[in-house]
Amino acid sequence: MAARVITVTSGKGGVGKTTATANIAVALASLGNKVVCIDADIGLRNLDVVMGLENRIVYDLVDIVEGRAKLRQAMIRDKRLKEELYLIPAAQTRDKTAVSPSDMVRVCDELRPVVDYVVIDSPAGIERGFRNAIAPADVVVIVTNPEVSSVRDADRIIGLIEAEGKGPGHLVINRVKSEMVKKGDMLSPEDIIDILAVKLIGLVPEDETILVSTNRGLPAALNTDDQSRAGVAFRNIARRITGENVPFMPMEEETGWLKRLVAKVRGAENAADKIAAGPKPSVVEPPKKEIEEERAAARLIKPVMVSDNADGKPKAEEKPSNNEPVASAPTRSAESKADSDDEKPAVVKAEPAKIEPPAPKEDEKPAESKEVNKTPAASTEKKAIL
Ligand SMILES: Nc1ncnc2c1ncn2[C@@H]1O[C@H](COP(=O)(O)OP(=O)(O)OP(=O)(O)O)[C@@H](O)[C@H]1O
Ligand SMILES: [Mg+2]
């Protein structure tokens, strides 16, 4: 076995990382994989509660790192599954520096030969805990909610992930309320994909069964009776992670934005098939300076639609956005941006996103990253929402 390490992270806190980690892990295990979850949220552990394993904790991650426990001793087995699912809980210590990125790499390297997947729950923010969580990652899953602040923070984190050489990430849009999207009161998944220019791997609806299942410590994906729509969505994500091509389920009914998204996905699949059959298109990189200038403009200038003209027609105006911390946000690599800009039409070119099956050869990883980097760029106007 050679495990794949999947880190679940986000920019903004409270978007559903822990929920996603627990459910993806349970779903991966239900598919017959041997899975270990690691709670990297030192000091604020809660993955154990969401998984319903809090009463069985004896040792934690810091005990492993500091040599008080062997890896096996700190792995809590979830006995509800006939498959093998384990949790390594976080410590509740106040010392968040007790674990370092190299400790995480070491722990995961020890797990790699004995399990199929390691799923790491990242803490909120971009501090040490975040760096710990992404250090061993082969795949980074970014969770966002369909709201501007969450998407903006996801954009920053995507920049950081790419800067660390861990990109591009795979996106989960959680808590989608299709009624609000329909009314235009919520960003649509299409808009979010355009803005963030990463591959979509999951659309999870707002679902009150999540609250109930969290309180009971029974992840929604445990139930195979399809009572929980979010549970089904998380199981679909797990299947995509294993390399299966799973269509996105309708959030409600296949109308409006979802229909367009599904059409785009299917169109992109057909296009991808054709490309796979023919010669590989070459990618022309625009000059680096242009890329940086355009990116800076996209982040600093906010086109505003104003409707109070004399003629009453809307007019596009460019006004510098004040109070714009995004200007200092990390920019994504020029290469990634170049790829993005060149491939704008294929918004969901490789959709539905599926992650390569386990055990890639070490020397194949850079190539894989580069390939997936060919995601589309958001238009300047779309970016400006951020
Ligand atoms: N799809 C969903 N539908 C309804 N509620 C959800 C959904 N996903 C998550 N929640 C709820 O959102 C809240 C936050 O979820 P969670 O703790 O997983 O977020 P988090 O990103 O891990 O937070 P933190 O950044 O604090 O670690 C929880 O109350 C959870 O039950
Ligand atoms: Mg959490």
C-alpha cells in the first residue's frame, strides 16, 4: 500500500472542513479502503466529536510526536464500520507549536505503507496548523461556502497552496442552498468555479441532517439509505477521490445553474475525450509581466455596475477598491496563472474532478500537478468580486 494523503482545508473558518473530513473518511472506508484521519487542529480538537470517538481517546498526535505513544497506540479504531477507519486525535494542549510540518510528514510517511488514505482536518487560518496540515498532502481539498467572504478567503488559500507546490487544489462547495441560488441571493457554483479557477470535486447541499449527525457523532455518509443528501454528496466526493467518474447530483432539481453546470461538465468531458484521442495541444505562456499586471489589476480594481445614470442604463465603472487587503494576498504562480488564462473556455475541462487513484510514482507528481494546473482563469470582472 502507498497511501494518498488528502488535506481538507479552507480560508475562512466554520465552512465545514471537519464535517467534510469525517464524511469523506467514512465514505472512503465504506468503499473498502483502509483510512486514517488526523485532526491537525491542535488545541481545538473536534474531529473526534464529529466522528463520535471522543470517549475513546487515550493518546493524541502530540503524544506521538513527543514519543509518549507509538503511532498504533494513538490510532482509535471506529468499530461501527466493518472496514478499517482510524482517528488520530488532536491534543488539547495550548501549545500549537508542539507539532511541526516535518513531524506531520514523518507521521504520514509512517502511515503510507500501511493504509490507503490519510485524511487530515486542517484548522482555520493560515498559521502553523495550516502549514502542518498541508506539509504531507498529496491532494488538497478546499472547502468553501457559496458566500463572498468565504470564496475570497478560499482564493487566498489557493494562492498559498500553489506557492507551497501543493496545488492546484480541489474544490468542495458546501452548504449550497439552491433556492437562494435561484433567487440570485447566493453565488452559484458556476460563479465560484469561474472565480477560483480550481477543479470542482464536490457540491454539498445545505442539509439539516448534518447538524443531527454531528451532534450524534454519526457522520451522515455512514448511512447508505440516502436519507441525507449531504451524506450522498460526501460519498460521491469519496468516489471521485478514488478515481471514479461520478456526475454531480442535482442540489434540488436539474434546472438553472445546475443544468448549465452539468452541461458544461458533460461538454468538457467530451472535449477531454477528444483531446485524449488526438495530439496534446501545446500551451502558450503569456509573458510573466503581463500576468502579474493583470492579476494585480484584477485584485485592486473592482468594476461596479451603476444604474443611476441619466439614461437609467447600467454602466461599467472602474473604481479602486479601498480597504483592499487582497492586494497583499499571495499571488498564484505565474505558471498556474498562465495556464489558467490560456484555457479559459474549458472552465470545467477535466470535470467531474477525479483524483488519480492511489500510489502514484514519486517522480510523476510534478507532471500531474502541472497537468491539472491547466484550469481556467476567472475573468477580471469575476475576480473582482473578491
Ligand atoms: N452541508 C451542511 N449543511 C448544514 N450544516 C452544515 C453543513 N456542513 C457543515 N455544517 C455545519 O456547519 C458548522 C461548521 O462545520 P465544521 O465544524 O465542519 O466547520 P470547520 O470548517 O471545521 O470549522 P473550523 O474552521 O472552526 O474548524 C457545524 O455546525 C456543521 O454542523
Ligand atoms: Mg474544524
